[in-house]
Amino acid sequence: MLKVYERTTSYQSWRSHYWKSLPLLEMLRGVSTLHMDGFYFPWEHPIYTNLADLTDLTITNLDIDNVCVEHIEAILRACPLLESFKLGSTMIHGVDVQTTPSHILMKALHTFEVQELDFEAIAFLFGTIRAPYLRRLSMKEVCYDTSENFDDAKYGTVLLRFFAIAGRSLRHFSFHEADMPIRSRWLIGVLRKTPCLASLELHGVMRLRVILQALIYGGICPELQSLLAIPLGRHSRRGIPTLLLSLVINREHIHPIQCLAAPHTVLKGSFLTSLQERVPRVVTVRIPE
């Protein structure tokens, strides 16, 4: 299925087709938005190096064996104006986690979203992309694999180096945990590099208490105004209400918390009442037990 609307092109197909080069290049000339869901052009197609006007790129559900590092690199280098990049449910082959990839400076990129990617893909993307003006980052169910290639130290180092540049301008960060948990020290280290962060979402994060304590007493994220905090499982909820109240009352900040969201099993009773008296917007989130 092909849709073209105001220079926005969306492809959705579960079968890849070979397109004639010239008509396709003409059809996509000047296109600013390209969404490929379960669809890809043949990787040798010149379309991937002729995307100079592209500002919004989404690639999802490519469950195939021939998506390689070289393909993604070529696409990113061909999009100097890219502002939004979303990649999900796609295997990237040919990643050597022991070598340092060549960096790609993406000055226009302000939104970056990854979902359901394995460790190799995350190591490649966050080791390659340098986005000095990034404002919004979403990481959902990443490093879900439990392969022997997973390297916790490498994972943390890659993230810290990425945030050393991108974190300076980041305003919104959403992190949804997966089967391969990130160590709290890496996540705290990442947050230390986001001085302008205004909105933070932590969903299913292990050792959430440690991270909340760092937000309260560690002097990190002083501009934080919105927080979503969902512990991992019912046994991780102990002490969370007290810490959320302390976050509102005791943390050093530039701006006070304006919005606080947590599960209904956390926000209840006197803690809920106390928070509602101090925070303009308190949201109770219902999650499956």
C-alpha cells in the first residue's frame, strides 16, 4: 500500500518488491517524511542515498536477515536534514561491539526513538549517532536479548558517551525496561548528563528506589517537572510512595514538580492526598497485576 499526501510518503507491506530506479527516484523527490513498516526497498537501490530533503524517517518490523550496519549508515549519512528517526523491531547484522564505529554527526536530529532492538543494534546506533541538539529520546524494550554477546560494561559506556553530547540539550527521556535490565548506576550516570531534562518516564525499571534517591539527593535533573515512575513488579513498590513525596518536598530544583504519575497501587491513601496538595497534576496509572 502506498500513500502520498503533501509530500509525505508512507509504505506498508509485508512483502518487499523490486522497484524501477528512475520512477521511484522521481516519485520520492522532495519527500520529507518516509515511514516503512514491514517494508524495504532493495538495499542496493539508489533511493537510500537520495534522501536529502528527508526530515522524518520511521523503519519498523523488518524481520529479515539482510539489514546490515552499512545499510543504516548509508541512510543516516544521506539525510542531513533528518529531525526525527524511529527504528523498531528490526535486526541489524554485522555489528562488531568490540570496535568503535565511525561517528555520524546529526545536527538536525531532535527526536530519536528505538523499540525492541537487541544489544548489538543499540551498541551500533548509540555508538554511531552524535546528536548535539537532541530534545526527545525514547528507549522501549531495548536489549531484550539474552545472548552471549551482551556486554554490560560496553552497554553502559556506549550510553554514557552518547549522552555526553546529546544529554546537554535533552528535554524528554522515556525509558521502558526489558528482559535485559540496565544497571541503576548506568542509568544514574546517564541522568547526570541531562541538566535540562524536564520530563522523565521510567517504566518497569529495576531498583527504581535507587534512582529516585539519586534524583532527590544527588542534585541531578534540576529542571525536572514531570515524572512517570512505574516499578518492576509488585515487590518493587515498597518505599516508592515515601520517595515520591520526598522527591516533591526535599529535592534541590530549579522548577518544582508539576506532574507526577505512578501506578494506582503506589499512589493511594495519605501519600496520594499529600502529593495532590503539593503537585498541580497527579495521575494514577492502572497497570496489569
